[in-house]
Amino acid sequence: MKKRLVSLLWCILAVSFALSGCARNEEKTTQPSINNEKSSEEIQTDAVTLLVWCGSEEEKVLLEEMLDAFKKQNNEIKFNITVAIESEASCKDTLLGDVKNGADVFAFPDDQLMAMIAAGVLEPLVDGDKIKEANLEGSVEAASYDGKIYAYPMTADNGYFMYYNKKYFTDEDVNTLDQMLGVAAKAGKKVMMDWTSGWYIYSFFGGAGLELGLNDDGITNYCNWNGKDGKTKGVDIAKAMLSIANNPGFISSNDDDFIKGVKEGRIIAGINGVWNATVLQEVWGEDYGAVKLPTYTCNENQVQMSSFAGYKMVGVNAYSQYKDWANKLADWITNEENQTLRFERRKQGPSNNNAALSEEVVKSPAIQALIQQSEFAKLQRVGANYWDPVAEYGQALAKGNVNPNKLQSLLDTLVEGITATQIK
């Protein structure tokens, strides 16, 4: 899809500021001034003051260790660095609410990139070629727009795959969802997938080749999931999902219920992400396994399930008074050594090529499953109107009592909500 830069930037900019409640016109249009930055001479005599945002208390502890090493590496400079917790999910809205007083360095998920570029918070990185060479292709793509890199890739693990208990499943069993459901049903157990989330439900439609994405305005969506033409029709996928929902080996549940079910022995496999790898390994022990998503039966064909791929990155506020040092710090936080450290401490998959090939990462079943699934994954580029309609659709099918003759109508309502021009 070709994007028109002007319409994309200004449309997203308008919505971003409307949501954040920012009413200062000068912040909407004014680009950072060179005068906002401290000169090299000032930096040598004044303390370099930086505010860093991270997403959790666990990340803060790790980050402060990285900062101590950064200060020792640059011991000729006096630093005054403050670390504060700001949810990665709300980073964009908080930052755009007051860009000039926001963090100098911040972590955020890749789906916030375009809004930050539009607002002028992120600028193309000077050392883009170096970053491109050092990181996985997907993470670089996620941090880029129009051929330029705007943020430092940090993790490449925000996706999903299949966890399974080897006590019940063979390597061959996990190739197809049909076989997994059959094994689970025979054992009186369940295979889990969350059908209340559009993040996971995308896997059925994306795998079958139906289309979903952002329009040129960067806000509204296009979607043909109710399509009546082509090899695979929307109703074919809906019928396949309804069949899965009615299988006694299937259950739809959220993260908390998934882990609870695993601990209680009711759930023996589930589609989830790396954040639950540690607890699942503790419960299943030597029987712990992870693999790419299986195929599912759709219109008598086996279709490989797709997925959304997600990445986290570190941005530098273009309004930072110490932008040069902010960039050096962001580069430090995301370098090979610290991405390796982040995996060792928090099991977060690295985007750095060398870190991703380290012995510990290669031995991680979850990370390897994510890498396998990446071949069938797509960047999450959808507007706000995607989530609620898909959640309603998934919940309706998960009950297993939808009239098959009503599936086309259900899909039409779904697509109408996804492609609505009025932003909810």
C-alpha cells in the first residue's frame, strides 16, 4: 500500500493531539529548534539532565544498572538522569500531551511510531545505516518510515506462537490444529486461544490471505474479511472458526485463565507469547514445548495460521535539550551487550543480530518458536476501529451457537465496524 506522506502525517497529527488534549497550536506545527539543544561547550560544563521512561518496575531495575555502566563509560561527563515508570501502552498519549516536558528517552511499541513521527517527536536517526546492519530486518522495518529509521530497535518478541505440553503431544501432532484439538479432547483437556482479542483472531484471516490494513490517511482501515470472491471467502473462515469453537478440545480464555488452567492441568496447549514462558516452563518442566502456529482446516484445505508481529524500541524526543546525549544513551540501552542482558534477566527476545544468535537465546524454545512464526507474521498496522468489532465477533463465535446461515451477516457487521470512518 502506498502512503501519501502529507495526508498521513497531518491526519495522524490531528487525531493524536485531539486525543491527548493538547491545545497549544505551536506544539502541533513547530519543529524542534536547534536552539533548544545545549551546545557542546555547555554540555562539558553543565550536568547532562535526562528523563528516561520505562514500562515497569522490573525494567527500571534493569535500566538503572545499564545507566550506571553508561555513566562509567562516560565518566568525564556529569549526568543527572532520572528514570520514571510510564506504561509503554500509554507512552504516545502521555508524550504528545506535553512533548517539551516529556521524557528525553522512552520505550514504546512499534504501533505508536507513526503518530510520534507525525507529531515531530521522532526524527530520522543519523546512524541509521549502523542500526540497520546491527538489527533483525523485521525490527528495522518496524522502526522505519519512508526508508528512514526513527527509533532504536530493542526487542523482537512481541508476537505469539503455540505452547504445548510434550506429555500429550508429539512433534507431528503440533503441525495441525485439528490434531491438537483431537488429542486434547481425547484426554479430556483443552487447547487455548483468546478469541476476545483482535490481536489473535487476525491469525485466521491473515493466514487465508484476506486483507486488512491502514488507509492512506493512516487512521481508518480497509478490510475484506467479508469477501464473497476468491479461493477463500470470509464465510469459509467463519465456518472454520465455528467448527473449532464447537470442538470439545478447545477453549477461549484470557492470559490469567490460561495460566490458571495450565497450573490446574486442564489446559495442555495454548497460543500465547514470551511473557509467559517462564511460568509455563516451571509448570511443565521437561515437557515444556513451543512451536510456530499450526495449520487449521478451512474449506477442506490446510491453512497456515498467521500472526501480528510486534517490536519494542527506544525513541529520543526531538525536543530534548541534550539530544546528542539522549541518542547516545538510547543507542547504549539497545546495544548488543544490553540486549543480551535484557534477555538473561527478563527473557525478552533481542532484535540485535548478534544477541539473537547467542547461546542462551538459541536454547530458548519460546524465542525459537517466535522466529519460526515470523515467516508468517505481519506488522500490526491497524486503526483504532479494528479492536472492538473483532472482539465482539470473536466472542460471538466462541460461544459456538451462531447460526451458520447468519455468518455472512455477522461478517458484514464486523467489516462495517472495522472500516468505519468515524473514530470511536
